[in-house]
Amino acid sequence: MSYIETTDPELFSILNREINREESTLELIASENFTSPAILEMAGGVMTNKYAEGYPGKRYYGGCEHVDEAEELARDRLKALFNCQYANVQPHSGSQANMAALMTFLEPGDTVLGLDLSHGGHLTHGSLVNFSGQLYNFISYHVSQESGRVDFDEVNQLAKKHKPKLIVCGGSAYPRFIEFAQFREVADKVGAFLMADIAHPSGLVAAGVHPSPMNYSHVVTSTTHKTLRGPRGGIIMMGKDFENTWGKVVPKSGRVKNVSELVDSTVMPGIQGGPLMHIIAAKAIAFGEALKPDFKKYAIQTVENAKYMADLFLELDYNLISGGTDTHVILINLSNKNITGKQAEISLGHAGMTVNKNMVPFDERSPFITSGIRVGTPAVTTRGMGKHEIKNIVHWIDDAINSFDNIAKLTKIKTEINSLCESFPIYPHLAH
Ligand code: DSN
């Protein structure tokens, strides 16, 4: 029985429409996924009621004995998953995780290098409309026009010229492995910290199908809901904690000895108050799931599906940034297909496939129109789809792009997709 159905039919019907949308369409947004029913249950559980400002064993509120257990388990599992010495599971989101990491290592006005948003970076990597670009002197590096990969000649030049205090690597639309070792080499040359934002590939890193940043980065941030397949949230990790004696991390308090203590205090009380304990407990479930062998199979299949999808797109004369993918992300420049990213997003939406329009490197269109789309395989792989379905999906995408003004054709594709989706249910226990 649903309590929402009885107490708030209006919201119940909205919820059911969303369940039906998720079940009956193909989710191809690279940053989305479907959590397990266990994670959904915990995220909707009673721990939402608990105030627990502080950290396990050091809270500002009574009655924290059980949420302490959940947070300790989340931290321990996260450390085991990424083989790291320090973990903070409290950031409410990836942006909060990045804000805390930057505020730990930097003072306002410090110089930082980050990947340009329109070349695959992220808002929190120095965009002027974001706190990062407003508080710090971010200098953007780019991908090379020829290879679509990070232009390390430029990164080296910028590092030499601007002497950044920190370099951020990673992004939201970068189809290739993040080059942690190369970034660390640049950082060492100029005495900069290296921060790796692995929000996108963290599930692949956990499963060992993407290189790990832990031995190269001073600090690592991620979301928990993309390839990692947990509840929506953020995390901060350090492969190895180090003493605050490097002379560059400014002590926020005389009592702080290690950098991990600085990160903890920057998250809370620095930028957040009460942690979302229901979400932290749900993160613990997700990390537990990711430690199991099935998760590795899922991560391998996610990348295989993306590589196969990329090959099929290339056969159909699509222009893929960097010529393919190493991960779950494919970034397509649609300029040779006479359609904008915005038109493609709308057309695919009518056909029952969800993607997002995306700037491509050197894009001449605005972020509201764009020349590209970003496509990802984590969610369809979680549903159990493999090569056979991927082949159909690419043909449907191609048809929807070629027939973007033909509503009858798009509706026919949607019917076929609805029928495929019925064979790959996500949450049968929620069906009405
Ligand atoms: N919005 C996320 C994404 O789609 O990649 C990044 O924060």
C-alpha cells in the first residue's frame, strides 16, 4: 500500500508518471543511472529524521549511535572500494564536494587550472557563473582540435606561465581515460596540488576498468549517482593522508594536524550543516554493492556497450569527439548531420530516448542550442541491455536524427522502444 496514494493523490500521480517514464523510455544521459531497490528503500527511510552535525563519535546532537554506525560503514566501504586512506561521505552533491576540496587547498584569489566547460569540464572547474570562477583565478586548458584529447602542450605552457596552486583534472563530457599520471607530472613541475574529479567514471574506477587517481592526486572528488550507481550525492577521498606541513595548505584551526582534518572541517562546519544521514546510509549500501563481483561485470559491460555504440556511430558517419570512447560517454558533433544538439535532444525525446544536448569543443553555438549531444550507457546497461539492444538503439537514434521533423516516424520508434523496455523492467515492485 502506498501512503502517498492515500494522503496526497496529486503527488502520487506525479510519482507514477515518473516511474512510467523511467520504465518505458531509454535513459541515455551519461550521468544518470538506476539505483537498486535497497538503495531506494534506505534513501526513503527514517534516517532522514536525524540531525547529526559533526562526524561519528563527535556529534553536536544526542541519539546518533545508529547513524554513526551507518556513516562509519560508508567510510570503511568507500576506503576499501577505492583503496584510499581517507574518505568523507557527507557532501550533499558533487559541487559541494568540489567546493570543500577547493576551499581546503586554496585561498580566494589563488590560481587554478581546469578544463574549459565547453571542452568537457564542469561548472565547478572555473566557470564564471559558478563559485569556482568567482572565488578563484581559474585558467582554462582545452582539448586539442585534432585529437579531442587534453592538449598537454597547452597544460604545460599554462602551468609554467601561471604557476597554479592547484590543477583540476576530470570533467563531465570527456570520453577518454583521465590522464592522472600526466597531470601529476605537470603539477610536480610547478609545485601544484592535483585534484581529480572522477564524478563520471568513479564506478569504472571502482571496478578497475578505468585507471585510479589515488596514487597521483592529492585529493579526489566524485558524485555517487553516476557510474557508481548510488543515491544522489558527493564524496571526497585522499589516497594517502598527509601532514599539514607542506606549507601550502593554510591551517583553518590550530588544532588541525593532517589535511584530512582540514577537509572534514571544510565540509562541516565550513560549507554544510546537518548531513543527510538517509543518503549516507544509502551510499553505504551502494559502496557495498560496488564491492561485489556483479558490479565489475556491470562496469565492464557498460564500457563494452559504449565502445560498440561508438563503432556503430562511426559506421554511420557520425563525428565522435576523440574518435571514440574509453568509458561510458560518447560525445557526438552533429554538424555534418544538419541538426543542432537542441533539435536532436527534442527529436530523440519524442522517440522515447533521453539524451542531453552538449557543447562540443570549439562549438560556435550557444550552450542553449549546441552542436552536439552526449550519450551514455550506464543506465541501459543497468537494465541488462547488451550488444543486441545497443545495435537497435543506435539505429533508432540515427532514424530520429534523420527524421527529426517526422512525428509519425518518431512515434513509431517510441512504440518499438516501449516494447523493448517492457522486457527490461527496472522496478517491478513499483509497477501499478
Ligand atoms: N550534471 C552532471 C552531468 O550531467 O554530467 C555534471 O554535474
